[in-house]
Amino acid sequence: MKRISILFIVVLAAACNKKFEPVDISQILDTSLNSIALSEYSKPFRTDVAWNVNARKFTYAPYFDFSENTLSSDEKKRVAGYRFTVYMNTKTATTYVAFNDFQSKFVNPGPGDTTSCRKWSFMANEPKADLGPIWNDIPFANVWLIVRAVDGNGRNIKEIGRRAFLHDKPFQLTTSAPARPYRDAAIRAQQYLNTMSGIANWEKGPSPDLNYAHNSYANKIIGETVAMEVRYAREVPEIKDKALKIAHNAADFLIAQSRPKGTALEYFTPTYYGNNLKAGDKANKDATMTMDACYAAQAFLDLYDLTSEKKYYDHVLGMARTYAKIQLSDGSFYSKIKFSDGTPLTDAKAMLHPLLNFLVRLRNQYGLSEFVQLQEKCEKWMDEEALKTFDLRGQFEDVSVADIEPYENLTNCTAAPYASYLLNKKNCSGMDIANAKDLIRLSEDQFVYWDVLRKADGTKAVKTPCVFEQYHYPTPVDNSACNVANAFLDLYEKTGDRLAYFKAKALIDNITRVQDASTGMIPTTWDVRSNESGRTLWVNCSQADIKILFRMDQVEKPQWDRAK
């Protein structure tokens, strides 16, 4: 663990007493980290591919290429350069525009009367450049970029491109403190979950309570229920028997629903069960998300680790062998297949980080070499396809994965976990770190909101800092905050990057602030609603909250202990 600073430790120690008193870190650290952040934001990343074609906002200076826009031969002769100008309409630029409304409300008809606009310009030799030269001069606002070819006298020849976007607010080290200690927040969240009928019902036997509709997403929700209860049994020994009863029944249900031995997907557990939500769609009645079985497999291993019951370990080996059997020759997998016979339901290929994490665990924790080739082929495909194209697309059981154009549905839920995978490799290379940093930048640039513009009535639409999930579901989700915070912590632990540490801390601290102080419930979405009690809660997302809270408790605990 890298040391943060002696001053930080000393002040934390002073606050360490029986009553929890949050620390104002803005009074502890100098503002040099803010300057470092601004310097980093002024530099673009991954300018080799046009990954940002559908982007609505940028924290890092974007790179745009308008080379495909044509000029006549006469115009080309007159061109001396290209003027990149960013406009900000002072009357409308600082009003919040929702992601889904951006195109209709902001992109058209254009900046309009430029007399009410502020503007920033620079010249480039080509019709492609990043906005680094002016980036840190532009306020937090909705802005327009217009690129024009100009002659030797600086006169406009022709407009060759335009983009509208939010120049997003940069991270600043200000007051960031948890509402309660991380461990307390985690246990209270766990206690709340165990009061839910959808969880408590597992004590009665191996059958899900479908009144909790999300239990229809069997691998994701029921699998994470198993993992969550195992963790609860470890952390709070006095409730171990109850927690393990829930875990056993949930795990046994999944095993009972697995594909039989001798079938194409033998040992695979189901993505869908019952008729609630998307499980009720006709198209999903014989469908499974290929990577989803990894959630159940990891949970079975957790249960095996605690109980040494070999049936769970044996089932996991069967699942891993099925993955090896259905892997395509190039190392890839189809993202959605028939549960009955494994045939593909779409040509879309799966993002492989869930499987890679599963295989690494089998290799590192259990010493299994049987799946090394499977893992290496997965890594090769991710390197040659996902990383090369930088199309870190979303693949969710409740959002279509078919007919998705490149960069149409980017998500932190692929980029950030894969960054964590790279940073945690045993032989993590310089290239792995560089790729992980780019994946983290993508996650922050496109999905992290350190703050948001106010709506016309002066209120906020979301609770910041937060992380939106994906382009096709532009909503702040707690699991996304956990994804990105984990990646920031992994970067900090690998490289000592203190800025990454405080970015993670800001996101994790907000988990405790959005947590219901009376019940311990952590909402899945962090949009502002008039009816807070009407929120849905995804168990897998709550499990992510609990895990990151326990992790942050351990990250900071050595600092407190050293300071005592």
C-alpha cells in the first residue's frame, strides 16, 4: 500500500475517536493535485480510432477528425489552415441538458446568434486536432465546436465540421468525506438486504421469491446473493448460520437449473428464469448471456472456500470446461446464445472480462493449469479486438446486444473492469498499465460526472459525484460508481497515483451519502426523484457497494493504524 501523506495520516488520527467525524480533505492537502488533474485533462487519449463519434460530453480534451469532409479543388488551393472555434452561448450554455435530449434540444439548429457567445479559437494545419490548446480555458458548459478552412488572410472559406458537447467539470479535490465509516455502511447495507423478502425467502428453501422481480435474472441476482451471503458470514460471524443457509439454498437452486450433463452447455446456469422483466420476453425463453455464468461460478467458489463443500467446486470445473468447449477458434465467444443447444442468437461477440477474472482465479487460487490456453486465447482476442478498436461496448441482459453499431453503446461496465483485470495481472507490463489508464480515462471521460449543471429551476438532476452506466441507459448507477472506483484504486495500488486514490475516494464517499440513513438501503440509481421510496434495488449492485466499502475500509485502515 502506498503512503498518501504524513499530514493526511496525522489529521485522520486526530479525528479517530468514538464519534465518527468526517475529515475535510480540502484542508489537508495542497491544491497541486487539482493542477495535475487539469494538466491531464488537457491531453487527449486514443486518437488512433474514432471512438468518440457518439459522445455527448468530454472531461479530457477531445480529438476530432473532419478529414472526410470534402473541399473543391479550388477551395483546397486557397486553404492556408483550419480554425477550430468553440462557442458558448452565455444565455443557455449552463443549463442542464439530459443525455437523451442532447440531440434534439442542443445540437440543432446550431449556435445561432454568435453575438451572445463567448468563443475560443486556435489554428491547425490539418482538419483534425485535439482541443488541448484551449481546453482548460473553456468553462463548465454546453458548447459548440465549428471547424472552418481559412485562407492566408484568415478569411473563412468553408465550414468543414461541427460538434456540440458538454465541456464537463474536472475533478477537484474538495470536501470529500463519508457520512459514516465504510465498514459500518457496508454492514448496514447488508442488513437491509437481508430484510428483503427476495433475500430472506431463501431461508425457507431453494426456490426464489419472484415477487422480487429481479430474481428472474438468475445468474446475476441469485449468483450475487450467494456471494453476498458468504461475505456476510465472514464479516459478521454471529449471523453465519443464517447467511450460509441463504447461500446454500440460492446456490442449490442455480445448480438445479443448470444444463444437464451431456448437453452443449452442460453445467451452465441460466441468465433468465420465470416471466418477470426481460425474462418474460419470448426472445429470451431459450436464451442466455454467455458471460453470465461467470457470476454464478465465482459465487460457487466463494461458497466452496468457506465451507469446503466439493460439489460447488466440481460444478465450477464443469462450467469452465464448457467455456473451453464453446470458445471459437479466434478466442472469442458469441455474446448471446441458445440455452438449449449453444447456437448463437446474434453475431455480436462477448466482452470477455468476466470470464478472464474467473479463469485467473482458477489458475492463481487453485493452481489449475487446465484452462491456461483458454485464458490466453481470451486475452489475445481482447487485445486484438476490444482494445485495438476501443469499442468497449455494453452487454446487458435487459438491453439488446444485436445490431449495435461500433461505438454506439460504450460503457464503463466493460472498460473499468477490464482495466482492473490488466492492472491485477501477475506479470502486469508497461503496456498493460498504459492500456488500463486509457480504459480508466474512457470511463471517467464519458461516464463520470463530478458535478452537473443545474436545471432551469436551479435543482440538480443527479446526485454527484456519480457514474452513468452506458449510452443506452444514461443513468447514474451505483454499480458503475463501484466499477470506476475499483479501477482507480487498482491504479493507485499499482502505480502510487494519488489523484486516482482521491477520485476513488470521492465516488465511494458518495455511496455513504446516498445511503438511506435510517434503513441502510443504498439505491441502485442516483437520479433525483420526488418518490425516493419507489426506487428499484438490484442485489448485484448492492453487492458491488458492499464490496467496495469493505475494500475502502481496508485501504484506509493501515493509515489509521499507523497514525495511532
